Amino acid sequence: MFFILSQLKWSSAAVVQRLKAWSSRDLREKFLVIRQTRPETDDLLASSYYCGTAGHVSAEVVAKYIRENSSRCY
């Protein structure tokens, strides 16, 4: 689990789209097996995603919440 802070001018969808594009490109460059088994497909990552907001709280408050509740996620 992780969280991202971005500039307000970017929508959540735009941030996720850029993150997934970068991740897919980076993974394909680093791992030959991905290029060999999925050379032409765009479905390395799921097309859907979940995006939630934390409202008007600091990054420290969000990080503390994640640390304290991370064991509940698994």
C-alpha cells in the first residue's frame, strides 16, 4: 500500500494513468521475461484502479493511519 501526493492541477485519473504507464514501461525494460511473454500487449497492469482521498489532513496523519492499520489489510 502506498499513497501519492500530487499537484492540484492533476486529476486522480491523470496521476494513476501516468503512474501505470511509467510502471509498465519500466518493468518491460528491466525484465526480459515480460518482453518475451507479453511483447505487444497493453494489459500488463489491470485497467481499473481504486483512488481515494484523505481530505484536509496532513501527509503525516495519513502515514500514521496506514502504519497503524496495515495489518488489517492482509
